[in-house]
Amino acid sequence: MSNRIINNFGFISAKKNQEVLLLERADRPGFWQSVTGSLDEIDEPLEGAAIREVAEETGIDIQALPLGALQNLHHAVEYEIYPSWRYRYPPGVERNTEHWFALEVPPSAAIRVAPREHLQYVWLPYQEAAQKCFSHTNRDAILRFYDNLSALK
């Protein structure tokens, strides 16, 4: 079996009051995650894929938000794909590289979930959101992002 790696990304979608958006997966009720996605093409820019996935999963048009709302956190983690999820990847793919992004969402933003992908959404204080995530990489991204914000104050 090969150890090929797929690039994808995880998002921290946050309001100014330190609430984080989580989405409940339609194919796994009870599994909560941030906006996530993969590149459609090998040469698709990460930022372009991020803009596309946020629009698909939440209805938010990043290009209509203030400049700087989308932040590439320039951090990536590599992890083993859970065996129960490998059917979603090309044969032989066992590892994934996740690039972290953050998005500041205005409190007035309307969220529209994609019913094929998610059942519902919730805004939670960041500590609670981190605990609710089924993915350790989502949890780590949320906690590291807010730890770094606190350190800057």
C-alpha cells in the first residue's frame, strides 16, 4: 500500500465574540466539524478551494466580506486517515495534509447548510466547539488559533 498524501483544509469560522461555527455531518449524525474540503484539481490554489468550500457548505460568499476576513494560518498538519473514512479517497491513500484557515464572519451572516453534506449548524464558544469536534485536527486548530490570539493581547 502506498503512503500517498491528499491535501485538504480545515477552517475556523469565527465571530468576533469568539464563537466558532460547527456543522453536523449528514452521513454521520452526531459528528461535528468545521468547514472542511479538498482540492478539486491538483493545481487548485488552497485559497480558491477554501473560498469555494465555504460557499458550498455555508452559503457565505467570502469575496463579499471585508478584505482580510479570510486568513491562511500558514500551518499544516499531516495525519493518518481513519480506516473507516478511506473509501472516500483514491486507493492507497492513507495520510492527509490539512492546511488551516480562519474566517471572521460578521454576526449578521446567514448560514445555509448544504443538506447533502450537513444536517445543521451551531455557533459555540470556542472551548465548547473544540470539545464537540470529532476530529482531533479540528479541535487542535480551534484551540491553537485562540491560544495564539490570547498570547497577542
